[in-house]
Amino acid sequence: MVDLVDIAANNLSAVASLVSAMLAAAVAVLVLVLNQAYARRQQRVQFLQPKLEELYLLLNDVTERNVRIFKLLAGTVAGDLASKSKLNQMDDLNAYGLLTAKKMIMLVRLYFPELTRIHQLLFAAERELSQKIWSLSVGEPVSLEEILDASGRVGHMSSLMEKEMVVNQGRLLKASFLPAWYRRSSQREVQNVPPPPAGPPMTFKHGPSGPIFENAWSCSPDRL
């Protein structure tokens, strides 16, 4: 050890060059590691972003289908033969949204497991609405209030899922180097399904392009 100290003391310039070379090598390795980490993060984002966008569009399809199905169900309950005919002519894939549901399940399970809880709540609400469709198709009595409640729950869960996707976009895309806290819908938000506004009861009448609902609060974007 003493010999090494003596050698270093007698060759300060060589030691300084060696230390500088070691520091430069360490910095180069650090920069390489950071660049690789950044490149991997960018690749993850580029891979996951189209998947998240596809899931968002599928969620829009759920909302649009909910409005269309509500009008047909409400018209059928009100005795509109055209609505009943259109509902009976729909194949199961469209009537029950099976293709959309299957695609959403795949995307959530494979790429965005954080959305599993809210998606399961949405799926349960859609299953309840599908039960109303089935009941009407086999001639079982279904009230307009039941349809309003089922459609409203689908719309509410769709809104909460959309909110989670937007608020947690960075987490879902794994775009941050640091761990990000996932902000999920609270139990209070889940249970707080918006009620119909106060006012006269909804009435039904025939129109040139199908059933028309006056005071159709359930067809508004905030409800459905």
C-alpha cells in the first residue's frame, strides 16, 4: 500500500489522467443507461397508446349503443310496433354488444389491468341492461322505470371509466420513470348514479323517423 501511495505521489499527472478517464467512462455508462431507459419508455408509449385509443373508441361505442337500445326498449314498452320490430330484427351480437365487450375485455386484461375494476362494474351494468332486452324478447313485463335505471347505470359506469382513462393516462401508458399513483373511482362515485331530474313524467309519441320522447332526460350524454 505504501508503494502504491509513493508511486501515485511521484506520478500525479498519470493518476489525474486515470481518474479523469474513469469518471468519463462512468458518465458515458450512465448516459447510455438513461438513453436506453428513455428509448424503452418511448417504445412502451408508442405501443400502448394505440391500444388505449382503441379502448376509448370502444367505450364510445358502448355509450352510443346504450342510447340506441334505450330508445328501442322504451318504444317497445310504450307499444311502438316499429321499435319492437327493430329490436327483434337485431342479431345477438349487436343487441347485446358482444363483439365490443369481447374486444374491451381483451384490451383491459392484456394491457390495462388497472381498469379491471371499473370495467367489471360497466360490464355488470351492461349485463343488467341485456337482461331487460332478453325479458322483452320473450314477452316478460318490463317497466319504463327499469329500463331508465338500467340504461342510466350503463351511462354512469361508462362516464367513470372514461374519467379513469383520462386521469390515469400516464400510468396506463407507463410514460413516467417514477411510480405513479392510480386514481380509481371511489365507492361513493360508483354508487352515486345520477337520478332523473325533477319534472313531468316522460311521455312517448310517434315521429316520422321513430319514437320521440319528450323530457327524455335519459338520452342526454350526462345520463347515458
